[in-house]
Amino acid sequence: MVYQSEITDENIDQIDVGAVIRSGREVILQAFNWESHKHNWWMNLEEKVPDIAKSGFTSAWLPPATHSFSPEGYLPQNLYSLNSAYGSEHLLKALLQKLKQHNVRPMADIVINHRVGTTKGHGGMYNRYDGIPLPWDEHAVTSCTGGLGNQSTGDNFYGIPNIDHTQYFVRKDLIGWLRWLRSSVGFQDFRFDFARGYSSRFVEEYIKGAKPVFSVGEYWDSCSYDGSCLTYNQDSHRQRIINWIDGAGQLSAAFDFTTKGILQEAVKGEFWRLRDAHGKPPGVMGWWPSRAVTFIDNHDTGSTQAHWPFPAHHIMEGYAYVLTHPGIPSVFYDHFYDWGNTSHDQIVELIQTRKEQDIHSRSSIKILEARPNLNFVEIPWFLNKCGAFPLFCFYFLRYGLVSCESPPL
């Protein structure tokens, strides 16, 4: 058995990348928002590590740690520079060490769909990377975004050179960089940004090459709408996410954007949405819960960007749902630390109950009732000590997810 504090490039290959997914007992904290780069972030987080660990989180997703053309980190350039707007390399490594001392795995935000060039090349575009590590030329850039490489294997991220992952030298260099993040820097988990930008078969290769303990991909596209109204059946949406997971060799989980989209409409009094036509939860959670990372908001959907925010007055209802259901729940920094002690403590209570009752990603679930103002669910692991009335229903009553009426017989 290789302990994470002892990981080196020599023994990294001994890591079992499927162990955490098989266990299914992860609770993730997204440990930043869109404005975090303004607040000495690595130092800020280091002070919170004991509370993060005590609260029951197993992994802390950090913002992109490498040099970027934008302070938020999502326009990377020099991948081997760890001096960013979030803090210095020294402060980052101090944070990672403290997280590991408290048994919280640091998750690296892997932004490898695109990369800002340093010098002009083909077509007068900044599609060369002279003067920095990984000094690629235009052949590392897809032809559809101004390079001399092949066509993209996914959707384009316009305005920036997109990396051509079909090139062997690119994949070899990226695997070397990912292994460096694991063995030399100290990251243990990976989150793949803009995962629909390149084929998930490359994600499988990167996971096999770098051996992260746990991985999750951001495959985010639009749900199905009828005008401005979310349609009931979102099977095609969750199927696209599942296809991505399959393409990654089933080695990575994915954020359950389907559940988010449905849940944020359901809490407005449309709980009938929470059961699909076959009686299962309607998101990725309902089809493949061990690979579904459920969440309420993140730095894109919420925070100051607010591209697709969860209704602010229903946040705790959302957490009552994701933290008592199968899947791998993720909590957003803002809700945990910026919304006051009450929100923080209620989320901690839900996490503790999840752990005490051993609810995990594969826990069975039976939806007994789902109608406009009532959602009643039975989870065998979540019964009160009398064994008759699901404790789960107590939380939904407390946070407003069910009306005060007797459970169906």
C-alpha cells in the first residue's frame, strides 16, 4: 500500500485509480469561487483546512494553480509555473501539505482544452509556445482554432488556441506534466475542465498515465427546454454525460449537470420532476450514481458569474437532496463559508448524517411519491432508530422539500 504523503514518480503506478469510486463515500468541497484570486487564496484556505477536515470533506477542489493569462486561471500558458494570482508556489505547497496532513485530498483543476500562446505563428496568431516549458509549435493547435494540427475531437473553445490531443507528442508532454502535479507538487485528485472540448478517450489515457486517486470531468452542455421551460424528460442530456464517462474508460466521474438543472426547478414547487418515467432519480444519479458528482452551484453557475444559479432561497433544500441521495455530493465554497454560520452548520449536519448512516454513491433509493409539493423517498441506510419512518423525510420537512402531510402508505 502506497501512502499519499509518500508518493513519488517511481511508485505512482501502484495507485489503484478505481478504489475511491468503488468505495463511493466521497464528499467534495469546491474550495473557491470566481473572485478568490483577489484574496490571497492559498493562505486563506490554509487557515480553513482544520474545519474542512472536521466537516467531513474528503477532497478539496482547488482553482487552477498554474500560470494563466487570466487571474482566475482558466487561460493557461506556462503549465510548469506555480506562481499564480492565487499565491506563490511556496504557499501552494504549504496548503497541499496541510490538506494531506488532515486527510483531505487536494484536487487539481486540469485546464488542457486550450492554451494561450507566447508568440505568433501560422496565420499571424499566437499559436506557438516559445520560451516556456512545453515549447510546442502550431502543430499542437487544432486546425479549427488557427493551428496546423488536426481537427478538434470535441467542441471548440473559441478565441484561444485549442490543444490538439490527437498529437502523440502533446499527450506525452501532458502525461509528464500530470505526473509532475501528482508526484512533485502534491495533488491527488483531478478535475478536467471543459471536458466536452476533446474526446474523453484522451482522459482515459491521462488517468492511466498519471494515476490520480479520483477524477471528475466537467461535461456541461444545455438541458432540453421548451421555450424558457425545462422539459420533463432529460434523458438525452444525461446520456451525453454518460457517454463521456464511458469514453473515459469509466475511470472518471462527471458532474451531474442534469440533476442540477432539474433540481433547481423542482424546489420551486415542481417536485414531480424528481422521478423519471421509470421511477428513478432523473439525472445521471438515476442511471449511474457511482459516477455522478452532484452539486448545487459552482464558480460558473453561481458566484459573481451566475450563468445558471440555483434559486438562492432554496439552497438548503438542494443540499438536503444531494447530501441524502446516492451519487458523490459536492458543496460550493460560497454556501459553506460566505453565507454565514447557519448555512455552514446545516451543511455539516447533513454531511455528518450521511456518514453516520453510511449513505454512499450506490445506496439504493425508492421514490414513493413525487408530485408538485411532495417528494417522499425511502433510503434503507437512512432510517431512524425505530426503523419505520425515514429520517430522510425529517430533513426534507426541516428544509422545506416536502409538505407537512403523512407519508404515503
